[in-house]
Amino acid sequence: MRLSGAEITIQCLQEEGVEFVFGYPGGAVLYIYDALFSQDKVRHILVRHEQAALHAADAYARASGRCGVALVTSGPGVTNAVTGIATAYMDSIPMVIISGQVPTPAIGLDAFQEVDTVGITRPCVKHNFLVKNVDDLAVTIKKAFYVAMSGRPGPVLVDIPKDVSQHMAEFSYPKSVTMRSYNPVTKGHSGQIKKAVQMLLEAKRPMIYAGGGVILGNGSEQLTRLVKRLGYPCTNTLMGLGAYPATDPQFVGMLGMHGTYEANLAMQNCDVLLAIGARFDDRVIGNPEHFCSQERRIVHVDIDPSSISKRVRVDVPIVGNIVDVLDEMQKHLDASEVKPDAVALKDWWKQIDAWRARDCLKYDRNSPIIKPQYVVEKLYEVTHGDAIITSDVGQHQMWAAQYYKFDKPRRWLNSGGLGTMGFGLPAAMGAQMAFPDATVACVTGEASIQMCIQELSTCKQYHLPVKIVNLNNRYLGMVRQWQQILHGNRYSESYMDALPDFVKLAESYGHVGFKIENPADVEPILREAFALKDRVVFMDFITDQTENVFPMVKAGKGLSEMLLGSEDL
């Protein structure tokens, strides 16, 4: 069967079972768009900006566990997409990006809408390909999906020159591929796993620290079973929320810069630490020297060997799939006659409960001004904790992480590593495409939402009834907080001086808008909004401008050097 390169591209997507391609057309990809037009198996979602295409594909992958796909043209199409590619790369999200390129003879000649796509994206992709021969196209796309989904996932880009999309070739899609230079480890070392279990059973003050890798590796069930069996405390990173149920008493909350008092102090004072699918990044452990000042033995389980002992030296490294490693740990526990030290564990929980009694997430619930924490708490109540929540980046992101209790994985979608403003709305679109009947809410701020607000048009076109919870404090909130705490209240360019009327703006796109200024109206408006099952609803909550996110660990400080409230400033 002879097909054009464009037809081969679409056939490959069909072979991979791709449901949706998020993209924006342009000259270098018009043959591919023409091939899309001639079939109905792969549905294209037309966004209003290429950055949004990447965020939507990214969130589709986060929510569904499948590979996201985006399609952009050459030049500015690719450069607009780079932020979304880097967002996925930092959070290890499986995605294939197909980009158009100028014709092969024109590459390197500064042709119209030409950029060095491979060079520009190399630092922020797992891998990329420039296809120079149509005969190589099908196997290259197969490799792209294989690399994106295997090992530590990540975005893979396939750059297709315009003439390659025109040329004809015999089409045959390989069932599998092998790459001599890429052979990810999947099975953990049995001896190391046995040693890790022995170490865990010897612990007096154990701690289990789980990150986004548990969710990406579909290991939440195994993690929960292990934690319940051992009776140990568990904390999740920002990216790992939902990996262990937040309503379970063994969950001590999120840890890190804005983590709970009990999670951070348990992390700092444990004697044996099991880290699973997490990477000890700067927002989690703060100053590494401070963290390492306390002696503890560390077991680190990760699919990526480069993440182990990268920032903190570990005692028992285990490279492998999360599910396989945790299953083998269970088998060793079954076979062991040793049980956790019940007396020591009881004392450890007594200490943790004392830290927990500080109630580090308390705030003024009697305020006459809407508190942002209150909005998130009511959002949790109204949705029964069963919504898919996306967020942008800033104070609202941290409040959503702190006050919405995620009991299931893949319900919390946010830009953790890159911290990308503008992620929330297109991410909500991608999640809604993945699960049309799900309740999807975007928690955002008045600054972040304007980064990709044009996607309200996409929501209208494709009937995506996402609910937007805008915590509007008229500031770049997290910037203002840092300026207050670290820069002597010098609020340089952090005040939003000319905001739109978000209600009228939402209505101009054909959606429903509400402005909420009274705390008594928060819950009724949320209930009214979520009752409108088939409409986008933009809720503009006018919140306290002075509210800060606490607890907080300042940059360069350690986990136990926390600010718990304004009294600590």
C-alpha cells in the first residue's frame, strides 16, 4: 500500500490507537491536515494557541495514562509549543509531538518559518527525530511512541519536512521496535529489594515518601497496600498527590516548601526513609545539607537510574518499575518472620500526632472577606472529592494541593517541575476530552488564567463544560508573597492594575459567569455552577489580597525551618 508521508503519519496514529490530536495548522503541515480531513478515526482538536495544544495533550496523558499527541507547524508553531514541551518534560509526561518543517532542500537556508526544531527542543525532550526520508517515517513514529511511553516517560518530537509529507512510500507499521542505545531497566534487583525490606522492618521511625512516579507507573494500589500493611506514615509530593489516599489517617499531608508541619518534621526526623518515584528536588527537601544533617538510611525506588543519588546519597538504590518492585517487596514481607517494632512505631505515631496537633493549615474561617482556602474546601465538599482538578501556578495551586483531598491518582493535574502559568485551562480541556462525563475544574488565579484565556473559545467549539474557579486577589499572588517576606514589602510589578470583567469576558465566549464577593455566596454559587452539567462556568471569587500560603520553607532553608504563619515573619 503506497501512501504519502502525510497519510503514513495519520495511519501510524491510527495504529497506535490515538483518539485525539491537539493542534494548530500551518503551511508546513497542510498535507498532514489534509490527510486528517480524509479519515474519521483520529479526531483533531483545534486550539487557539500552540502552547495550549501541548498542555491539553499533556493533561490528556496525565488523566488517562495514555500517550498525548500534538501537531504544530514549523517556525513559530514550534517555538510557541516549546513551553508546553518543557512542561511535559519536567514532569515526565508521555507525549508525541509532530512538527512540520520546511522542505528538506531549504533546511539551513533561513527559509520562511524555519527554525532548528531539533536543536531548540533537544534540552527539553526525551528524544527527537528529524525525518529526512519518507521510507523512515513509519518506523520513526513507532520509535517515538515507544520511547515516550517506556522507562521514565517523556515527550518525544518528530520533525517532518514538508516534502517528506508529500513523497510516496510503501506503508508498513512495525509491531515492535528495538533501539540499540535505549534499553530501560524494568525489573528491580532482587537482592536490593530484600535488603530494603529488612531495613524497613528494622526501622524505629520509618517514613514512606512517594512522588509522581508512583502515579505515572500505575503503582498507587501497590503503594497503598504496602503502607497499610506496615502501618507507617506516608507523605506525597505535589506531583504525587492521590498516589496514597489523602483522607487516610496514615497520610501526613504533602511535604516540601508548602507542605504540612507533620510531613516535613517526620521526613526530617525519620531513621529509615523509603522514597518511591520521587527525586528529592529542591522544593521537597529544601537545603540538602540541612536534610543530610540528620542520619537516616534511605531506600530509593525509581525507574530512572539518573534520579538516584542525584541530590541525596541513598543506601539502597533500586531501579525498576514501581509496580514490580512493590509487588516483590510484598512477597518478601509475606516470607519474613520479622514484624515492625510495634512499641517504637506507637511512640513514633505519638510524636507525629503531636506535630499534627499544631494544625498548620488553620486559617480565619470567620473572615468577612473570602478566604481562598475556604473556596477550595467548599469545592472539595461540593464535588465530593471526586473531580479532576487542574491548576495553574501560584498561590492558588498550593491552596488546591493543601485543601483538596485527593484519594485517587490522576485527579490532580498541575505543572510541578516547570511551574507554567497558563497550564490550567488547556489542561482541563485535555482531561475533559479524556473523560467526557467527568467533573473537571480548573483552579486558577486572575494572572494565570489570562495566559491561555483564548482557550475559552476551544471549550465553546467542542462543548467542554469545564468549571473555572478563579481565586482573584488582584496580585501576582506568589510573587507578592515572596516580595513581602524576602524583599521588604517592595511589590515591584506584582499588582494587577487593569483586570477584565471576567463575567462579561466569559459571557462573550458564550459561557456562564459569576462574580462572588461574599463568603456566604461561595457554596451556593459552586453548587449552581456544578449543576450546569453542559456549560462552562467561570466563577470569579474576589479573595483576600493579603492572604499568604503557609506553611512555608524559605529558599535555602531546611525542612524543619518552617514559617507557620504571619507571626513568624
